[in-house]
Amino acid sequence: MNVAAGGIASASDTARWPRVIAHADMDAFYASVEQLDNPALRGLPVIVGGASARGVVTSASYEARKFGVRSAMPGAQARKLCPDGIFVPGRMSRYVEISREIRRIFESFSPVVEPLSLDEAFIDLTGTDRLLGPAHRVAIALRRRVREDTGLVVSVGVAPTKMAAKILSDMSKPDGLLLLGPEHLTDFLWPLPVERLWGVGRVTLERMHQHDIITIGDLARRDVGELRGFFGSMGPHLHGLANGHDSRTVIGDWQRKSYGEENTFERDHALDSLQLRRVLIAHGDAIARRLRADSVRARTVMLKLKLARPLGGGRYPLVTRSFSLEQPTDDGPEITRVATFLLSRVTAKERVRLAGVQVHNIERVDENQLGLFEGAPARDTKSERLNRALDSVMKKFGDEAITRGLARAERAAPSRRIK
């Protein structure tokens, strides 16, 4: 439906749009996958993650959301709100598997798809009306195809800008579709809370409220020079978004910029503890499997630690260290070795409440590329053959079928973010 006008956009309507952008967002993705694979969970309040005292909710079914449970909420709070909630640890490999299937469905409707995370993506439908019909019919067909092929539900927003499409998909949840034409863009945006805009986080929102900017319309009607004085270069940018000016296009050749795993411990650990080393091993192996599954390698490894010293307001000191390799890698032991080396460079003597590993500087794997120098690593090494064998076993029997001896550790909670 057309949010502002209350009607369905015709083929001629969308054909005249400068751009037609859809934002597709899976409904309660991780929790829905758990209910799909375990029929006994259907209709029950399922909460992914958050089981430990310091755990955080990654996803909650709509049955759990009725009690106020939301993503990123502390698990202890979720348990108070929903005492009968069923907590499950999450299975990242399964979510990735279904995400790839969903991505293929999206790409069957348009070659230009830009994922934001495992469960959402922008889809450029500009010009597809000539082949597939008007945008609302394409969106209906896409939603039907996702349901038929995966058993899951996706909500979709269609608009001439990225920001409006994303807002619409959020407003259409659960299991909905909203479409907005360019002539109604500002009428739709202006009554909304200003925090709906990309770039308006907690700190910026507080400052906006100090200047009596409550809605997007309040921001749109302010003087640009005044906003620059309040918010610097961000002021004119947000003013443009508030007035419906969003020139960002869907990036079809999108590639992840980083991969990471992290978890918060139920009990704080010393820097030299065996438990912390086990976690680094588990994180290194998990990241490496994801790199190999996407046929990419990483050149930079970063260690992230959150120290167990409260700063107030739920904040803790954050320590990061990074190191770049001469050759990119997709090998778990190598990532772990670098992470362990970086750990040895941390001089703080305090205990740790969170540990994470990230890799950056991602490069695609070209199996036909020969090394330029004599010292370049040969293809099909012993470690590469071992990794292929391990990947094959885990694909068939699950992530816990085989692990390295010290990798028996609390795993990172599934992350919704892909950078």
C-alpha cells in the first residue's frame, strides 16, 4: 500500500520514479529459524542468546516481544519480563546457510542487491517494471517466494530512497509490505521522531532535543547554517535527509569489510587465563570458517578486550590491538596465533569481561593467482587441505562435530551486524 495516499502504486507510477529501492528485512530472523527447525518451539516465546547472567538478547520471537523483550536487551532483563521464555544459544552456521538462500532469492528479482546483515538487504528495482511489472507486484512476489522456499517471513518497504525504504520495512513488521511514492516523501517523513534518521544516535538525539528538534519536520524546517553550528558537517547532511534528499544508491558489488566474533563472560577472567586463550581459539576458528565459506581472506587481525572496571552508565574501558600480516589468511590457527600475540602486548593487569577477535582488509581468493615472489605461500598446502576436510565434516555434522582440543569454550553470541 501507499502509506501517504492510501492506494496502490501503478506500473506507470513506479516507472516514473527516479529510483525504486526495496528494503527487505526478515522477521525475527534468528528466532524464526529456531522455530522453523524445531516445530515444538512454534508459537512459544523464543529468545536467542542472553542465557548467561551477562548475556545479551540477539533475537526474540514475536511471542516474546509481546512481553517487551527486544534485541540488544540484557538477558537478565529479558528473563524478568518473560519468565517462561525459552532461551537458545543460537547457531550462526545455520543462519548463514539460510541467509545465502535468501540472498539468491533477492538476486533473482534484481542483480543489484546490497546486504546490510544476514537478515536484511536493499534491492534496486529501478527499471525492473519492464520485465517483472510494477514494484508492488515484484515485492509481493518476492515475499511469496521467500515464504515458499524457506518457510520464513520477510517484511518489505519500497520507496525512491534508501532511508525511506528502510523505515517502511520496519513499520510494516511483522509480515507486511508498504510502498511510498516520491510525491509523498516529505509528508511521510516529517511527523516521524527525528531518531528515525540515519546518523541520529543517543548523543545526537539528546542535543537535538536541547534545541527543540523533536520530529524530522522540526529538523527539516531549521536553517542549514544554524544546524551546521549545532552539529558541524553532520547538520546539513541530516537536514537533507529530513527533506527527503538521499542520493545513496544500492551498491551491488558490496563486500564485507570485516568479520568478527566476541562474547561477554559470565565471570571475569585474567589476561593469562586458559579460558581466555580458549575463547581466542574458538573465535579464530569461527572467523576462519566464515572467511572460507565466502571465499575471502583477511590481512589484518584485531583483538578487542573490555576490562572489568566500571566507568559508570554501563560503560567499561575498551582495549584494542591490531596486526597486519604479509599475506592474507583464512586459517584459524594463524588468526589465533596473531590474536594471542596481541594479547601478550596488553599491559593492563585488570581482569576481562569481554573478548573479541575481528579481521579486516578483506581480499577475495583467486585460486589461479600465482605468488609474485619466491617466498609467497604455495596453494593447496597441508593447512588448506586440513581446513577443507574440517569444513566438510562440520557442514555435514554441525559446528560442534570436531574442534581443536582447547576450543571448548563459551562461544560468541550470534551478531546481527555485518560491517
